[in-house]
Amino acid sequence: MTSIQVRATFGPALLRIGGHGTATATPENPVLRARRHRLRAEVREAGFEAAGAVRAFGVLAVLAPVITDEHNDVAYPGDPMALYSALSYPMARATASFADPFGPADVYNDLCPLWPRLPGKKERPDVSRRHETEVRTTDDTVFDPRTWTPRTRADLVGLLRRRRPAVVLISAVSPAHRYALEIAALVKAECPDSLVVMGGRHADETVRQQQPAEVYLAPSSTVVGARRPDPAPVDVVVSGDGGPLLDLTLRAVARSMDLATRTTTAQRVVGELERMAAEGGQEYGRGSILVHGAAGWTAFRVEGPPVPAEQEPSPYAPFLIRSRFPIFTRDDGTTSRCAHVLVSGTCPMRCTFCSESALLGQVRRSAPGDAERMVERLREYVEYGAEAAFFDDSIFWSGSWPRIKEFCTALAEARQIDRGLSVLQWGAQLTVDVLTGPKSEIVRAGLARMREAGCTYVYLGIESMSEQVMRHVHKNVRRGTPWKERVRLALGLLREAGIRVGSSVLFGLDGEDENSIAETIEEVGRLIDDGYLMLASPNILTYHPGTEITRRHGMEDRLDYGSQGVEVPPPYSFFEEAYPGVVSRLLTEDNIWRIHRETRVRWGHVRNGVEAVAM
């Protein structure tokens, strides 16, 4: 494990140097004061309508894809919500800056990212992605290829040549990290002066704050790159609460940019972060900002609270809703446009295999008005064109039946008077423990309220049907009743409520062997035969940095999420996130072939089947 000494720690209103001691706030930098005076003069001369052109620098965000074969039957459904959520916070502040240059709402108060306008009603119906030179709205600043192929690679190169962005933001989960590094290298080749900022779940998993004065880095992190011969072509890594930390980073970038060339360097960003911290700290957010300057990597730590729910901007306000989750269909059988929603922050559970157990995100506590705010958010999404919604939280409302009841009551009441909400279908994720732990009358009442409010689908993580496997899994918390019985009880309650069910099955957990694989395939098949499941998704355990099972299996130092040109052949290509070298050491390649073939036969069209989810 590598560590970096923290240069400065941002708090809500103070700066600590090296993790201890308090610095005195410094007066405003005279250089910054002079450049702002110059920018104000240019804005006055150009006029209000041209203020954006005077102050703007180009930003392009890229969602690194996970797969390389566009014909593969494995795909991540849904919009890139982690990226949208992170971008929406600085975008809201930047658009306010353009609306009132150098006024009270202008937090940038200097140069500003080119995010001048949110999509309007005219843009919302047209969800085709256009990558032209002109940036008309905030939606035009995201490149989301979904697959990494020669064609999408060429699309990105063409976009870089046309846009010449000053800053490129790349978001990646761990299985996408190798492609994110290739994207970063393309940026540096085509736009050598562009600043590359890496964030997303891989950064969250591999950058850890374990001591006040140090940031610890996993061997597979972007910064360490244990299996890469050359340093990563990345200037900044952002880990933690993406929105506030990205906003802080971009404000430092803006202040450090040369006014004439609209370029900066990582070293200048280091200096601005130091000055900004001394000027007053950071209001919200927790995590780390790592900058690769002349002397190597410099770490800045941020220790603010979460953004209050009432101040969180809408993730879809800057973006069009493009997702078409085939679980939800219109009356004519075509797939509905689906908004993806988050309400709880990170997961409250700490399952040994789940990447959420390694994240730095803060679980949001219940606050007055949460239910009403979420109903208003859904109403907003319907106005944007959403016909369905899926709650992407690992556990819907953190598994709290009182919170679920409060939200569904408010939504059911709103559906009676709002035509758009009245036809909105939605789904969520629950667990067997949430469904079978409380008294059955509480669960039945909660599910009935969900169905009344428009819920038509629930996704469950069954994981395994073998008792010898499930005794090691944190989802199996209440163990008085055998797991198979509890799964059937949970599925029965959902069927009784009239809610369809999809499930995830995970092979390769502790306790897995040939017998447990066979048992799980057959028992899930029986659930399908009995009409409990409309979808069953087989998955192979993939080691994520920082999880308990990764450490337990001795894989922390052996993970390779950075090498370029790694082939993903069958049978790995049939499963999400499965790569040679990062899948469970309890599974041989023959095991994986067996899982693929036998689930395809035994589970039939219910295995990842569009016919199943669209029925």
C-alpha cells in the first residue's frame, strides 16, 4: 500500500496543514484581483450576451465504457448516473455564473467552464447524441460511447480535434479503468495542453483516507499503476463526493488558467488549491484531490458534510434522458424512456464482495421533506420525457419501511392529481433480509403501498442458493430460517403484491465449489419454473479494490485494471465485469464455461432475456 502526505485539508471554514494546526486566512491574491478586473472590463466591452465567450474554457466529460464488443449480450443499462450526479453540482454553479457574471451567484468569479445553458423543451424530445463543434447546451459536453471499439475510438478522436477542450473529465468503474487510461492517452496525444481529470468508482475504491495526514493508494490505483511501465497520462484524480470536489477542482483550474491561451498546468492547480484552502476552506463534500505536479503527486483532503438534500441539483437538469430499460414498456410494446434515480447515497450494508463497501460516499440520513422532494424530482423527470424510473440505490430508501411508506404515500397522492405521474412505472432494489426480517404484516403493507404508487418491478440479489455459500454473505443477516426458504418467502411476498422480480446470481463467493454451483443453477431454475422470476442474471465474482473478499483472497496486490490491450475472450465476455486475472480464484475457466452453458439451458429466456423483461 502506497501513501501520499496530505498537503492541505479543506474543512468547512479552515485549513489544516499536514493534517494538524490551523492556518490564518490570507488576503486575496493580487494577481487574481488584477485578472478579474481585466475580465470584468472585457465582459462590459463585449456585452452581457458575449460574457460566456469572454470567460469560458471548454470542458468535455467522457464515460469510460466497460465492454469492447457492441454485439455482446452484456451491457450496463441506464444512464451514466454517477457521472451525471457529479457533473450536475458544478454545472449548476457554472450556469449561475454565466447568468450573472461576477455577481453574488458567481462562485467562479473568474474564468468559467463552458456550461452556459441547460437543455430546453425543444432539445428534450431529441435524444440522439450529436458531437458537433458547437456546444449548445450542457448535454453536448458528455461523450458516452457505451462500448470501446475502433469506431467509438475514432469518434472520440474526431471530437477532440473539433472541440480542443481545455479540460477532459473521465469517469470510470474499475473494469473500465484500462479503457479510461487509453482515453486519457488519446487526449494527451490530440490535445497536449488539455488537463485530464479522472474520477468515478475506481478512484473511490483505490484512494482511501485512513489517517488524517495521509492518503493511501491501492496498487491498482491510477496513481500507483503497479503493472504499468509508464506513469498514467492523468493530471488530477478526484475521489469521494464527486460533485463538490469536482467543483472545487474546476474552480482551482479556472483561477490557474492563462487568460490568453486558456491553458493551465497541474503545478499551477496545486498552487491554487493551496491558496483557496487558505482563503476559507470548502463548504461541502468529503474525499481527496490528487494532483500530479512537478514534484510528483500532491494530495489534498476535503472533510465537509454532504450537500443538503434541498441544495442538491437535479442530475437530469443538464442532460437528456436516453435510457430505455426494457423492463418498462409502453402499451404498444416499445420500450419506455427511463430515468435512473438515487435517494440514499452509498449502501448501508458492507457485503464482503461489493464495491460499495470500499466507497467513501456518505449515507444520507433521513431529513424532513425527503419524500416530497423525491416526488417533485420524479415530476420534473416526467416533464423531461421520462415514462419510467428505476431507483438505482443498492437498497431502496436504505431498506427503511417507514421511509418507503412515507415516500409511496406521497407519490400515490400525487398520482391522483398529476397525469404524468399517474402513468409512471418504476422499480427499485430490495434485499431478502429487508423483505423477510420485519414482521410480515409490515412488509405486506409496504409492498402494497409501493404497488399503489406505481412500482411494477423489484430487483433482488439472490447471490447463491447454497447454504454453504450464503453463510459467508452479509446479505444473509438473519439466519434462523434456511436461505432457500427465505428467498422463496421474499419472492412470494412480491408476487402476492403484483410486483415482477428480477434477480442477480453471483458465482465465486467463499464456499463455492462444483456442488454449490450445480445447486444454485438448479434451485434458481425451479424458481423460474414456479413463476417467481422474470429475469435471472448470472454474474461472476470480480475482485474490486478495497473489498473484504479481495483482501481475504490475497488479491489486493495482484489486481490488474491498468494494462492495455488485454483480451476478454469467452467465457469471460459473457458476464459483466469478468476479466481474466480479476475473477474469483475459486472458479476455473471450466467452471465459468459451465455456468454460462448450464444457466443458458436451465434458465432459458429468463437469463438476461429481453423477451422476459419486456413481457
